[in-house]
Amino acid sequence: MQYHFSILALLSIFFFFIRVGFADDNTVKFDENYVITWGNDHVLSLNQDTEIQLSMDKSSGAGFGSKLSYGTGFFNMRMKLPDKDSAGVVTAYYLTSKGNKHDELDFEFLGNREGKPISLQTNVFAGGVGNREQRVILWFDPSADFHNYRILWNQHQIVVFKNNTNIGVGYPSQAMKIEASLWDGDSWATDGGQTKINWSMAPFKAHFQGFDISGCPKTDSNNNNNNNKDCFLPEHWWNSEKYWTLDSKQKTNFKNVRKKYMNYDYCSDRNRYPMPPPECLVNS
């Protein structure tokens, strides 16, 4: 089956859930829910293991991931991005399953020269098919301080990434792990790869806090979607009707952000898609 899907409004995960009034437990230690996945010698534990620093130089970057996979949830991470001249440096926070036909929700912060704004690029994979990028220029400095970034994912929406399976639009449904990484995106991340990494500024450092997880854990190694149904139950608060859609104020704010700050949308790229994908027509 050919899958199509949208990240329309996926960016709103950040726009509407940055610094909002949810209580986060920043005392949870890293190793309670997460493990280092690569670049061990570029990872530093701080503040009694309640903060992790990833660093990147010419030899390596680093990454970490959750111990468990989750079928639905409301996921949070506090992040402070590399400062100063970070062109070509990518800081990523994402959900991903495993296998050739994997699901994935990508959030990639694309560094820039000092004084220029950092961009956020999103992408979604469903059944192994991606190529649905959107990009916005951030109107705040994510390297100046920690900011909360939250992902709401249930059977109805990924915030406002609407489940359009009724029109043949693939929707991420596999249990996924939470991952974060700092890596070399020199070939594409800034100005399409024209602006290169200034290695004299290395090591580049990204900081992470908030290792508590509100999610429905899955232990099925075969990632059988039929076994995810218990993650759709209303007893999980993020599945309640309140979280099936955005309210009118959030929708208005999102439209304003798209209008002011979005500088790439795959739905508008006629070179790549002479005929817009179906979800672009539905959500237009």
C-alpha cells in the first residue's frame, strides 16, 4: 500500500506547548528512562544525572534514547541548543520505530551563524515513507535558555497532525522510542549546505532535562499494531476528548505562525509534488 500523510501543523507541537502550564518533574534521573545510544565519550551527566550534555566535534556527535517504546503519550523534553556559531549543526528530538517500514516523527533544529535565527524542520514517516518536510524560522532563541518541547500523540492526532486514514493517508501507529541527538548536518542543514560548520567553535554542546515520560509503554518486540489498542484507552489522560483537537485559540495562533514564520512547506512545492498529496488538499 502506498502511504501519504501530512505534517500540516505538526510544528504546532512546539508552538503551543512551549512554556505552558504543565507540571514537569525535572528531578527524574536520566538513567531511569533513557540510555546512551552512541557517542558515549561525547555525553556528560550533570546536576546529579538530571541533566545530560551532548557534544559534537569532528570525531563524533552523540545521542540517547528511551529504554522502552510507547504506543501513545504526551512526551516532554527540556532542551538548550548549541549557542553562537552553530551553522551546519543539527539537534534532533524525535520518536521512531524500527524496521524498513518504520514510523517516525522528526524535529530537527538547524543551527545558523551567530546572530541569525535557528530553523526547525519537521518530517513524518508512516510505513517507511517520508519526504513531508516543513520548516519554520524560530522567533525566539532556543540556545539562550532551556525550553520545553512537547509531543502529543494519540489515535486522533499528533497535536493537529490529523488521522486521515479514511482517505488513504498513512498515520504513525507503531510503538516508537523517544530519541535525541546532536550531529553533523553540514551537507544540507544551513542554506542548503552552502554554509558550513565552523569547526573552530567546536565542541558544540546541547543540554537536555526533563526525563519523566507520560506514555503507554509497549514491550512487543514484533511491534504488532493490534497489541497497541490498550494504548488508546481513555484511562490514559492524553487520549481524553480534550486532546482530540486544538481549541479555537490554538488554531488561530497556529495559522498566524504559519503565515509569519514558515519558509518551506512540502504541500506548496510543485517541483516535488506537481499534484499535491491528498492530505494537503484535505487540510488546505
